[in-house]
Amino acid sequence: MGKVLESSLWRSSDFGTSYTKLTLQPGVTTVIDNFYICPTNKRKVVLVSSSLSDRDQSLFLSTDEGATFQKQLIPFSVETLIFHPKEEDKVLAYSKESTLYVSSDLGKKWTLLRERVTKDHVFWAVSGVDTDPDLVHMETQDLGGGFRYVTCQIHNCSDKTLTALFPGRIDHSSLTVQDDYIFFKATATNRTKYYVSYRRNEFVLMKLPKYALPQDLQIISTDESQVFVAVQEWHQTDTYNLYQSDTRGVHYSLVLEDVRSSRRAEDSVLIDILEVRGVKGVFLANQKTNGKVVTLITYNKGRDWDRLRPPSTDMNGKPTNCEPPDCHLHLHLRWADNPYVSGTVHTKDTAPGLIMGAGNLGSQLVEYKEEMYITSDCGHTWRQVFEEEHHVLYLDHGGVIAAIKDTSIPLKILKFSVDEGLTWSTHNFTSTSVFVDGLLSEPGDETLVMTYRKVVSNVCEGGVDPRQSPAPLQCPLTPPRGLRVSIRGDAVAVRPGEDVLFVVRQEQGDVLTTKYQVDLGDGFKAVYVNLTSTEEPIRHRYESPGVYRVSVRAENVAGHDEAVLFVQVNSPLQALHLEVLPVVGLNQEVNLTAVLLPLNPNLTVFYWWIGHSLQPLLSLENSVTTRFADTGDVRVTVQAACGNSVLQDSKVVRVLDQFQVVPLRFSTDLDVHNPNTPEWREDVGLVVTRLLSKETSVPEELLVTVVKPGLPTVADLNVLLPPPGPARKRNLTSDKRLMAIQQVLKAQKISFLLRGGVRILVAMRDTDTDSQRLGGGGGYWAVAVLVVIGLFAVGVFILYKFKRQGHPAGGSGRSGVRSGIGQRLSSRILDGLRRGGREARRAPGSELPRSREAGRRPAAHSPRTIVHPTSCLPTSQPYLTWREAPPVSQMRRSRLREVM
């Protein structure tokens, strides 16, 4: 990487026919770093320059289209200039030290406005919206390291006069002021939230659909009092979804899914959507589905989208054989880095309806095919004009179209059309082929373009002794010593995506012949020259959290030196959610998991408080296991700490010794819509609980549905016991609840709808264990087994007494009645076991047999076998209950009760 030691500036006053070299400072070598043309007065030009002899930068000011310049020294290094949108002499200057200055006389005098200002997030007042035209919107950093949105007036800007329109901190590089709207995002305790202000009213949350869960949000358009945004949702990696707002920019609805996106080296995102200039509400977008990219167009800002209609013939008049719906026209929607070329699609405000783009015909967009197509009716009909990509320039409101081939070889031919691309003529603009960088137009009020090129001059310094001598003498070489690398501001901890400025200094040794090998630890490696002499920092961004080893090795023929710096990259914690089963069994091993966003591996410490303990458990992992020795409600609290960022969440766990669990599964369509977030799982669990309670009349407080993390989406239904009461009644009621739940699940009565009308069915799932497994110890089933044994013993005893007495059938009435009861009881027990076996052999998913009178509770002494919900095999131990028959009046009343 060389240092520019000299620049040349050339000016033409005859539309480019001839050029004259300008001398800004006679006898002084000048380097032009940048130049600006006032947008409201093209005659005013500002050059930002530096010279080898001046430590400070200089401005060269012109008010006559660059014919003459006036030099003005400035005490800071200019990063960029921002002209006032209405008043031609007012300029903001953002320095390389992140300081903002203002001038009201085109750069002759400068006033410090604010320090610690975020680059590219400074905005002048918007005409017609802001009442004060001298107001400046800016994002600044406070003394605590946080960022805030503030405004001030250029003639009175101090700590006392600053206005903070939002009370809290905002995320770095998130402020945007555009037309009627102001946007920013703020990371609170639980998540990143996006805010909007309409016409400078109070800030409110931008309300996207609940489970959009944006990773990133980009403002596409704010035309016609409506916001068009692209949102990368939780499940997307190389696509964005498009949303459209109401007038205030608050409520958003989906207009197009899966728009293709890509990222550049400097981490700027490119979304394949293009607003057609000159016609409001028209957009082109490339949609990527199942790996295929197709081009769509809308004429009503996203309400309706259509494919591009293919031309019937090519540029030579031959049939294209491209017929919808299998074949359409697709365009590349790329932007050019060079400001003097049009990119792959060209539109212009002064040429409404005229669109030229590079693409191909077929079922999808092909990356290597870049034929040129044109439309003059805003995309309704298209024609092919070239077989290869061309740079395009519209003149005279589209009445003349100039085009030149996009190639890396020298050219001398320019093509132009005066009939909207129907016919083309050629023009040799030079006698010898030249390399073409781009196209510019003249004349017009927007046509003053002054171009120059930064080149490394053949004038060099260092390495040779510049003494007057016919033969240059080599300077003596010394090895580099005292090499140091640091971050500007002396910070060693930064955030992902934040600009980091590495400064390399060398105390001793030769500089000009030394090469500097830089390794920033994340795969970025480069070799620099003149690195320490220029004192310009190395700008870099780390995308992922971690600890990075930065090394710089300086080496020349005389020796070498090395410097090392460790940089810690921490993301501010955005959300923390404690995941734990709401109902657990006594002495059951329980997993406590802290779901953290973003995940900072090896950089976050977790503190766990369980119950009333004041001493926390510490862990570097986001999960721990524990057991609860006592029943009751236990509060679990977790804190996550990463740098200065600390979040906390807390949950109450109900510890029981008796409860039952029914495993559930869902339709496979639910997996596609599962964002795998705690909130989503809780919401689905609540929906299932309420549906089951409504369908079975089981009280909602006795049902807890827990959706498990991961895929496939499954859940466990916890069926709790009712409040304590007589033991036999409690067992009976619990058993009937389970039967009611099984019946509605097998009858496929539990379902709910997702976005787009997708219906999700809830059913019982296969498990390796019994469907009704105990949450705690074995006490509940032990009682059931004892009851079964007791009932069986009673039946055997009655039969034994009957046989021992040996009375004939016509014996005494008392003995006959007793024998009849024993026979009927034994018969019903055996019949019940037989029926249980038959029920167990039914096909999976079939409905359990109902009692003879529908809706009536089964007989109190009717035996039942607990059946596996899907395999329908009886458990190893039949679960039998019995109680004395109630009076007839009670039996009549019981028929009217719903199954509990």
C-alpha cells in the first residue's frame, strides 16, 4: 500500500474537447484527497487537500466552476463534507477524529459542533418537516460509551442546548433521518427493538408480525408517506422479507417473501430490490425460492407482484421460444461501485417509464448471462437490444440513449439511439482505443463534473538521499525497533460490526524500505509499506464475538520487529430467557438452560440462584443440572454477564411428587414455522392447553403444555392432580381426565391455524415409555397397584366363601344375595380385563370405546386397563378402581355431569 505523493487536477471548459492542468500552489506538491460540488449551486467547488510540508489539511474553495481557487487552512483532518440541502454556504465537516464542525461561509471559518459523533449518521434538517432549517440530527457517544440520538442548532450547540428526543440509549450506527421519518434501534433487556417517529412526533415501536424476529432491518423507501422495509428474519441467511407500513410507519404487513441478498467485503448488505425512478410505487425485486432466483415487478408498492413478460423475438428478429408460465425475463439488480457507470439496471427521474437492464430469458436468473433488454412502458413490454452488458446514459429526458460495452479491453466505439432503443448508431469517439471508466453528460445544470485520478507519483522520498548530486546516494538502512500496535482510543474491547482503527507506530529504524505484515486474527492478512510514516490507521470490523490475536511484523534487510495485541470482541447482550420445565418431579434431575442472544461463547459468565440461596453457582456454560428435594414452588434466577452488559431472568418451578405426562406431537408443517425461541414455544403451549381445556372441560390450571426446544416440534402435556381430597375420588377423577384427553386427541379434535391458513393437528406421540409416566416417585402407581391387589383379594375371598357354604341355588335368600353379588363382581372384573385386552389390540389412533350411554361416566366399579396412546398395548399392571354404587337418585344426577 503506497502513499500518494502528488495529484494532478485538469479542467475542461469546452465539453471535454481540451483540458488544462490547474496549479493550485506553484512550487508546492499538493495531494487532493477529495472534492465536492455544492448541490444547490454547481459553480461552487471545494477541494480537500494536503501537502507534504503541511501537517494540517487545506481546503481550496472556488465560486467560478473551478477556474480559480482560494486556499483555506483547517485545523482538522476532513473525512467527509455534508452540504446543506437548501443553503449553499452552509457545510458540515466530519473529521477523522469523529468530531463534527460547521461552517456558514463555505469553509472559510469553522466552529466545533460536537465530539464523538458517529460517521454517516449526521443529518441536516428536512425542509417542510423540521421547523428550524439550521437544526442538525446526529448520533453521538456519551461518556459511558453508549450512543444517543440528539439534535442541536448550529449557532448554539452545547451540552446545555442539546435536545435528546429519546430518553434512552440507541444502538451504534442505527440512526436514520429520511423524509417524514426518523428510525433507530435500541437494545433493551429482552430484545432489540426498532423505533420510528413520524413528522417529529414521539417515538413508538415499529410493530412487525410477532414472530418476524428480525436479525436485520433495512429502510428501502419512505415515499408517499409510507415506509418500505426489508427484514431478515430469524430463519433467513441470504434472503429478506419486504414489509409495508401505514402512514405513520408503525404497523407493517408482509408484501413479498425471500428477496435475495448478499454481503460485500465491508459488511454492507445488498438486497435485490430496485425502486424504479420517475414512476412512484414501481419496484423490481429478485425472489429466491428453492435455490432459484426470479425477477418480479410491482406497480402498487408491493400489493401485487408479477413476472416480467418475455419478448417474443430477440434483437435479430428470431423467435425466443420463451412462453409463460415456464419462461420469463429475469434481470440482475446490482449496483456499480463506480459512480460513473449505471449498474445492471438503469432508470432516471427525468426519463419516466424507461428501464434498461442486463439479464436473461428462462425459468430463472442465470449469473453469467447478461443480455441487455429495454422497456419504454415501465416494464409491460420488453425488447432485447444487446447480447452483452453495456453501461448506459440517458440524455434529453431519455430522447437519446448512449451505451458503451462493459469490458476490460480498450474501446473507441460509442453506441446511441434516438428512438428508445429501436435502432442504434455507432460513433468513434477516439482514433485509438482507450480504457473507459464511465460515461458523463453535458450540458445541463447537473453536468459539471471534475474528475481526477489518484496515482502514485514517480517522485519518492526516503530510501534515497535527496542531496544535490548527479547520482543518488542510498540512505543507510537500520532495522525496525520499538514497534507497537494499538487501537485508537486505547480500547481493547469492541463490539461486532464496530469500526476498529488500528494504529501502528515504530520508534526507531528505517521506514520507507520496511514491509509490515499485518494479521488481524480473523483471516484478514495484508502487507503494507510506509505504514508508520503516514500514521493512517487500519480500519477493520470484526463480525463475530471472540478474542482475536493481532500481530504486526516489520521487516527489512537489516532486521525485523514484531508487536502483538489481543482484542476482545463482545456483543452487547440483547435477550436472556431462562428455560426450565414449569412442573418437575421430586428428586428428578432437571436441566436449567439460559437462552442468550447473541451467544458469546467463552466470554459470558452465568450466575445461578436456586430457591432462597444467597450464594450463586457460577458457570461458563449456559446450562446446569439440579434436583429439588422438597415439594412446592421454587424460584430459579439466572444472570448473564459479558463485559459491562448484564441481563437477568427468573422463573418459578412447581415441584410435585405426583403428576402425569402425556407426550404430544404436531403436524410436520409446524417445523417449517418453528423459530425455536422460548416465547414461541410458550405461546404454542398456551394454545394447546386452552384447546384441551375447552374440549374436555378439564380445568386449565390442571394442564401445563411444555413445547420442547429443537426439531421436530414435540411437547409434553403435564396433567396435575386436583387439590387434595378423599383418595379414591381423587384417583377416579384423575383417571377420567386422562381418558377424556386421550379421546379428543385420538378423535383429532385439537388443531389450530398458522399464518397462511396452515392447520396444525395435535396428537399423541410414540415414546419408548408409557404415555402416562409419573413425574415424581412411584407413590401414585404404588397406591394403584395396592388397590388392584386389594380388589382382587376381595373377589377371591367372596368366591371362596360361596363355594365353602355349598348352598344350592334355592338356598336362603341372604346367602343367595351374597353369592349373586360375588358372582356379578367376579364376572365384571374378568369381563373388564377381557375388554381391556380387546381395547389394547385396537389399531393405533382408534377412539376408545364409550360406555353404553354416551356422555355418561362409566360404572364406578368398572375395571380399566391403562393403554399406551399410540402402540395400544396394555401396561404391565392394570389400574383398577371400585367404589360402592351410589343411590339411584345420585346415579341419575351423575348422568348429567360432563366427563372430568
